Amino acid sequence: MLQRFSLLIILLFSFVLVQAQSEWEKNRKPYDLAVDEQEYPLYYMYRAVHYDYKYDDKGSFVCDITYHEIAKVNNEEALQSKNKIYIPMTNVIDVLDIQSRTISASGKTTSLDQNDVKEVKDETKDSGYRIFAVEGAEIGSEIEYRYVKRVNGSVFENLNIQFPYPVKQFDFGLRCPENMEFEFQTINDSLSVQQVDTSETVNEYELSMESIPEFVSEEFSGGEAMEKRIDFKLAYNSNAGRKRLNTYPDAGKRIYESAIDYSKSETKLLKKLLDENNPSNLSAIDRFRLLEHVVKNKYYADKNAPADLEFLLTNGTAHERAFLKLFVGIAKQLGVDYEIVVTSDRTQTRFNEDFDSWSYLNDFLMYLPKTKQYMSPSAVNCRLGLIPGELTATYALFIKPTKIQDFVYPVTRVDYIPEQNYLTDQNNLDIKVQISDDFSSTKVQVDQAFVGNQAGFLKSAISWMDQERKDQMLDEMVRYISQEAKIEKVEVSELNDNYDAWMEPFVISAAFDTEGFIERAGPNFILKVGELIGPQSQLYQEKERKFPVENVSNRSYFREIVVDLPKGYSIQNLESINMNDVVREGDRVIYQFVSSYEIKDNQLYIEISEYYNQIYFPLNRFEEFRKVINAAADWNKVSLIFKRSS
């Protein structure tokens, strides 16, 4: 009986909330939260988004989007986060309706005064927002608002439906003219959008979800891409026949055509760039590398700038689409075969190879078949052969210019961008330690060597810094190892910033004295050798793990430590140096932290090899991965006991 009663209450509550979405319920009472729900700072009692596609009186394709939210605020922080409501105005034609109110715990209602709605414009971005304050809210109140804005009709959307706080009920709806047919993918959830009504005038789709848990980000997981969301697209329009609309081949054709369409002024500027960088005796590929280096040392991408090649070459910045167009032009002029590759950051919105929505086509790459390498046209820290890790180990749209008879056509395919090997991204330490005769301090020489993406980031960053900021950065990188360091010198190796040496390591060499690694323990001395590798993060897991492992990139850390052994002393606990945490996939080692030692010529040699060479790892084996991650933090605690020999 109790279970039936509880089910009745849930159904009744759901019905009331659905009614609230369709209309502004007058004189309603505040909703109740269960005891455990009151522990959250903020609890969404209701969230709804409804899309209404139509043609306006001018025949333009528009969409009226209704947003409706009821949030219970349970502490001061939540109250402050919700005491102002912002309506983004990007792409907005008009705001058709705004309603807002607060309902206190005692049931007192305070409604929005329409005169309090202000508009703030952002002249630099041709956008802005409407803003209004929430009046009468206090801890325990419900803050409710509902607004409708008309926008130009977009036929691709990604709608997030999971948030940092729980949602009691979420409702999604979409209505469109009957000649249109939308398709949907529900990401990270098993429920799906259903078509609920097909009449002579409209098609309608709905999805209702109850008790959506809060999204809690986990380290070494897929990031925002793990949130629940609804992706949808306009797939068919019967007025245009039964051909599927907005396919990946359609996108490929459009992207390719825009990348090869040059104005006379763009062609002139491109030729000038090539003529100014035309050393003799270079192959076409090496000239491409040279020009990539020149461009990335001079220009930078800005998502808010025009996607115009002339603007880029004249002003030094542009949208990344302009960079794609530039390097396509360079490849064509040099006779270098290329493919355009378009994907999305898999830590934000993973490219869906099974659902041809253009909303996944956000990031541009190029693939050169001759070298079998990828390049990022706009990432200033990357060069041919290295691309951002979040754009690897994922699917993408490949667009290959293909000559058929006398014409070149873009041939598209969906293919996989492989992950990069762990050796392409390194952070290595070479450390030499001398202990003073009285064990009061240590003299340390350290070379920090960065390889791959980490080196590229530092090389590109340091080239833009003034001397003061450069000195500050180098000082911070030394003090990462020892906060108490009395630094004698810091030097940067040859930057190797020529195009043909960009992949060479970036090395910071330093010498310093410090008392931080030595402690006295009665008649003995302790060398905190584990701290020489710098502080290491530890992967805690107090709550049950929800997501499988996903690394942004494969990477490695190799350390060699050489300690000059003081005469008259022996080390009592050398075996504490040895660690061997390894994860295998079949016969292949994919993750490891392995440390060992050797004593030779009155010196202690320590070698540490730590690497991660697989992006994805299943949830049911998470503890194996965590043990390797935590091994470095455990090694941080290794202290060697020096005892005077008798």
C-alpha cells in the first residue's frame, strides 16, 4: 500500500510539473523536498526547454524557444548564484515573453516587474544579454522564471540536460511544420525522444525525464562530454523530396568549397607570403613545415574574429576557419596532397560517427598522406606531426580532394584519428645531488626536458613574453621542485624554434642550494629523495567511480637522480626506492610507474619510468589505473636514512 501511495504522489507531482511547463501556473504553493534532497545547496524542481519551429509572417524560418526553470535555493551561495537571470541575446530576433517570481518557504509570492528587465549590449561581439534581478528571494525560496525568445531557425542543436545540481523533472519538446522531420540522439542515457503527434499541420516530439542526478566531474574521465544531453537535427523536408538533408557529405562539400574559394586580394597576399619564404633546396613538405612555423610565430586564432583570409594576413588574427583556408592554399600552391579533417573536442562534445549532425564539426585539422601526419592549422604550440590531444582518439569527417576526369571533387568519409604515442609528450628530469659535509643542505643541478606538446606550449609561450615574465616563469618551474631553493642560475637551452628543430626538447637547466631535502633524525640523517621529483597529484576516490578512464593524451615522465654518497655513511632502506606498478593489456604494458636503483662508483643512481600509453580504460579496471597514478605520490614520500658507518 505504501509503495502504491508513493507512486501516486510521484505521478501527481510529475503531472503538476508538466502542466507548469505548458502554462504559468497561478497561485501555486511551493514544492517540498525530501530530507536528503535538502542537503543540496540548489535543487532544480523543474527544467524545461521547448522548440517551436515555424515560418514567420515574412516567410523566414524561425524558432521560438521556451525556457522554464524552478530552482529551490537552500543556502546563501545558491541564492547569490540565482538572484540574477541572464538571457543570452546571440542570434535572437526578439524576446516574446518573460515571467519570473519567487515563492518563499511560507508561500509568499513576489513577481517580476517588467520595468526591471535591462538589456546589456556587447558591441565587440554583436550580441549581449537581457538581465533582471530576482526580488524577494531568501534561503528556502523557489526561484522560477520562464521566457520565450525567437531566434533564426537552427537545424542542429546540442541541448545539455544534466547540471551540477539534481533535476527533479526535465521536459523537452519540439514542434515543427508537418513537412519537416527531426531526428534525435540522447547522449549518456538510455531514454529516447519520441514522436507524440503527427497532424496535418505539425510534427511533435517529446522526452520527459525524472530524477536526473547532479553531474560530478571525475579526474581522468571524458569531462563535459559525459553529461546527459539531447542532440538533434533536421533530417528531412518533404517539400524538398525524400533526400536526407544536411549529411556529412553535404558538410564536406560546403567546407571544401569555402576553403578553396579565394578572392583576388587573398590570392595576392598568399602569393606574397610564399614568395617571402622560398629558400632554395627545400622539398615541398619542408617548405610546408617552414611556412607553418612562420605563420604560427606571427598570427594567432580568435574565435570572435572574422573567418576571412585577407583579414588574417592583414591584421594578424582571424577565426580558425581562415587558418584552414590559408594552409589549404599553401598545400595547393606547393603541390602537397592533403585532406581536410573536421572533428570536435572529445572532452566537450564527442564526434558522433553514427549521427550526421554538423554540430560536431567544430575543430579543423589537416592530414598529409605523404607523411601520414596530422597538423592543426591554428594551434600555435603544435607543428606537423603533433595535434592537441583532445582531438585524437576520436572520429572525424575527412574531406579528400579527388580528381575525377578534369574536375576535383571533395570525397568524404568518417574515419578515426589515432591517439599519439606516449613518447610524443614527455616531461623528464635529470637531477644531480650533492649533500654538504655536515648534512645541513644539498646542492642540486636539474635539467627539466619537455618534449612534444609540452615543449611546444613552452616554446610558443616564451616567445610572446617580456623578460620579466619569462624570468618569473622559469623561477616558478624551478621552485616546483623546491620552494626553499636558493637559485644560483637558470638557463634555457637553445630554443630550437626553427621549423626543422621544433620537435627538439625544450630544456630548463638550474642549479640551486636548499635545506628542504635534509632532516636530522637523532644520530642519523634523512634525505627526502622522493620530493626531488616535485609534488605529485593523488587520485582520491571516496565515492563510487561513475565513468571509465579517459586520458586527454598519452604522456610519459622519465627521471634520473644521481646522489653523491657522503663518505662514512650507509643507506639503511634502499629497497624503499623500488616500486613496480604496471597495467597490461594482453602482453602490452599500457600504464606503469617503475623505479629502481643502482650504486656505482660511490654514487646512487635512481631511474623512474612513468607513462600512460592508452587513452581509454574500462570502469571495471579503474583501480589498476588509480594505483599507477598514485604510485608517483607514494614515491614522493620516499626518504632515505643515512647512518654513520661504525
